[in-house]
Amino acid sequence: MKQLMELSYVMLLLALAAVKADEDNDGGESSLVESCEQEDFYCDYEDPSVFYRCIDHVLHTFRCPSGLHFSAGTQTCDWPHVADCSGGEAASDSSSSQQSDSDDSSPSSEESQSGGIPNHSNIVSLDKDSVKASDDAGVSIQNSWINQAAAAGKSWWRPEGIKPHQWQDVSSIKKPDFKPHVPDKPKSEAESPPKPSEDDSPPQKSEDDSPPQKSEDDKPPQKSEDDSPLQKSEEESPRKKTDGKSSEESAPKKADPVSAQSAPAGKQESASVQWNEGSCSSSCQLPHCYCAGTSIPKDLPVKSVPQMVMLTFDDEVSAAFYGYYQRLFRPGRYNPNGCPIRGCLFVSGSGTNYDLVYPLYAMGVEIASHTISHRFPHTWWATASYQEFVDEAVGMRENLIKRSGIPRESVKGFRVPFLQLGSDNMYSALYDSKFVYDTSMFTGSQWEGGDPVWPFTLDYVPSNTHCQHGPCPTKQYPGMWEIPVQRWYGLDGHSCAMPDGCSSTGDAEETLEYLKSNFRRFYNSNRAPFGIFVHARWFNSEHNLEGLDRFIDYLLTLDDVYFVTPSQVIDWMKNPTPLSEINGFGPWSCQGGAKDN
């Protein structure tokens, strides 16, 4: 009997201990949900596509675009095999350990090496019922900022179960501390450019300029000497004028069939374009035509014009640069209409890891073509043939479609390497291949002063004022847009084509002031779109990344400044909308990048 009582007592103690342990576990998790003191991101290991964010002491639920998992280390949605939320805590630690021993082919491995991924004690699996209760109880309804266009659907960055008009006013959102990605010390790429791989880049031409045989996926078939840029046929030469009148010559070589897919309605091939004589006239009217110049579209008052900012990057998308893009376009950065800030990548094939492109597109970053090879020397592009431009520009677009999964209709733009225009061979190739816009034409006064130039269409041949670094086009391409690359001015007063080309700055404070001084030229004049067109290699000097990061924060304090893509700039140009109506402007709604199924 005594033994039975002792056994019962032991069993009772064990039962009480188990209950106490459950209460402690529940209490700890409940405490995390209820108090939510740490402004941070959290995983859901039962469903890695779901993640949570603590904002203003309330835990909110989010869902990644289809096919992506959340990565707390980089604070964005990523491929499942590199996302640290794709497994339990042990699996994540194990994955990090394995990636640390591997090469730096993925951003996760580099962050493991650099300590970029936070302690996994902060990445927890949360009870969904508790989170939902917290959401329902803690969200204050505010209608002041959300635009009508965003109400059409749920973007991945908006919490589940929350209607657009119920989400918080962005001014109340606190930003969690960001742990920046610190890549390995980069190799000296300024001295030796990245070597094109066999898959991505056509080899150098032989002395007779006859292109070598290329693979089916990335390279065009071999061409004869007739295609040499130094021996152009009549088909490729610009139209000639006789007695003051233009006479049409035979059409240039047709692009590969892939380039003609999804052709926008109403576009003509360059060979059949009707000529517009003289300078741009009053017959050039939006939304299809706009003259080059400094005038504000529709004569809107300057104070009613939203200051558009385009943050774009040229060249490859690689593990070395991936963390920079994730930092700059990270969740928590919103335009005044409550939608995430957006930018654009002009991607070249050489050195690009195509698996890294789609996650950036899913965040709302526009993807555009920057050629397959990005070949040297820069003078090659000035004399490249029509077909060579088709091979390079359209070939890169096809790579992005086939190898990165970017929708065909989303690859709209082009920028030529080194901003080295190729005259009508380049523009005819882009026009016939249905590109919506080019952004390669350099303009601006040598010394600081004068109003910036607005984007314009190529219905008329641009003057030397607007095309300052030739060879410029001599033909016209109705309806195709040009977003000019405008001069920047360093702190020493000298000019450059891109921000990373001016005299270097000494620290983040100087970089910040350099960016602000150039921004003020646009913001305090006609508010033409302000382009920050750079290369990620600029961040090899860490203070440039810090300065640009702080500059973005500064601009986000202004309620009339919007970070948009080049395509969104053109959408606004076609339908100039004042600030008072911008919340209802559909193309700037929150439905960018990958869509929810």
C-alpha cells in the first residue's frame, strides 16, 4: 500500500511538472505575441511562405509571392533553397553551417560568412491563432493614405486578413534594425572585366569581324561578313535624302522570330515609319508623342508634380551584389501612397546568376536588358550592326524570360553598355523588337545650371542638345520613349554621366550631400524625373552604400517624392497626374512584381 502511494505521488509530480512546462511554453510564446517589444521579422516554419513582423507592438502576418519562402536574415522573400525560414531552427543552423563551407554562389552563404544572418533565437515559429488574435485586436483603422488602385488585390507586403484601407498609416511604422550584408572583399574588377561564360557571352570577333558560332539559347547563329559593322549593306544604312525629300530604302534585317513576339498593337517596323519633317511641333501630343525639352507635361504647376526618383543598377546580378539590392529595396520602405519603393535592374548576361533575378522582380524591382556580353571595347557598340544589336538586346531579354522566369511583357527597357549609342542600327533593332523605352542618351550642360530634360518620344530626330554622345539616331521611331541620362555634378563642380563617375567622396556624409545637391537641381526646378543610375561596384567603398541608404531615408520624409521604375515614369508621362490625384493613379498602385495566385 505504501509503495502504491509513493508511486501515485511520483506520477502526480510528473504530471504537475508537465503542465508547468506547457504553461511556460505557452506563456513565453504568448508573451512574445502580446508584448511584441522587438521590432523584427519572424518565421513560420509550418508554412515558410508566411512570415510575421512586429510593428508598433503588434504582430502582423504576411505571405510571400507564390513559390518563394521568407528569409529573416535578408528580410525578404527568396528561393526556398536559400531562405533561412525553409526549415526548423536546427535545419537553418545546419544549412548555414553547410553554406559557410561552400562557395559564395548564393547570398545566404555570403551572409553566413559575414555574420549577416541574425541569431536564430530571434527566428521563431509562432502560433497562428495567437497571431490572428493579435492582428484583430491591435490594428487601428486609418484611411488617410491608401490609394484606390491598391484595393484591387492583396500585395505580398500587406498583412493577411487586412483590407487595404485598414492597414496602418506608413508614418507610424517603425523600422527594425537592419543588419547589412557584408560581402567578401571583391576582386579588382576595374582592371579586368568579368570574363563572359560560354553560356552568356559571345566570344570576341575575329579580324574579319565575322561573328563566331553561338549556342542556341544565348547566342545567335553565325553570320557572314556582310553583317560586319565595318561593311554595312544598304539594308542597314540610314535613309538618305534626295532634293530635300526622304526616300525609303529596303528594310533592315529582320530580328530573330523571338523578338517579334508579344508585339504591342500599332507599332510599325522602322523601315515603314512615316517621316516627320523639321523640329517637334504641336502635332506631337500625349499619350503617344512628347517633344524633347524642359517643359512640364500638360503645363502642370510645378508644386503639383510628384518628384519621381528612379534608382537603377547596371550589369550582372550576382551573389556579391545581391545583398545590396535587398538592403536598399527592403520591406518597410514605402512611398507616400503606402506602396513599397521600387527600382530597376539593367541586367547583363556575363556574370549573372539567373536564379537571383526573380526574387528581386517579386519584390517589385523592374528587370530590363543590358545586353548579353557587355563586351569591350566600348567603341564596338558604336559600329555594331543591326543584327548584332538584336542578338545582344533581344538575346538578353530571352535569357531573362527563359532562365529567370520574368514575364515577357515585363521586360520593356534597354540600356546600352558604356552609354555608347549605336545610331540607327541600335534604335532600329530596339524598335523592331518592341522595346518600350531606351535609357542610354546622354544630355545636360557641362557645368551645373539649367533645367533638366523630361523623357520624350523619338517621333522626331533629337538635336545635339539632347543627344550629346553619339553616334545619335538620324531616323525617327514613333512612340518609342527615351529616358535621358542626365549629367551629375560632383562636389568639385565637374560633371559625369552617372553618380559613380564623378569625383569620389570621403565618407557617408559627403556622399549624402553629393546626392542631395544633385536632387535639389530637379526638385527645385521643373521636377523632371531624377535618375540615380549606378553600378553596384560603387558600393565597394562602403560609405557610398551608407550614404545612399541615408539618402533614401531622407527622401522618404518628403510627401511629394516617389521611388518608381522607368516604366512607371512613362506611365505617368502618358497620363500626367497631379499630386492631389496620385493616390488613384493605377500604374503606381501596389500591384508590382509577382502577383498573388
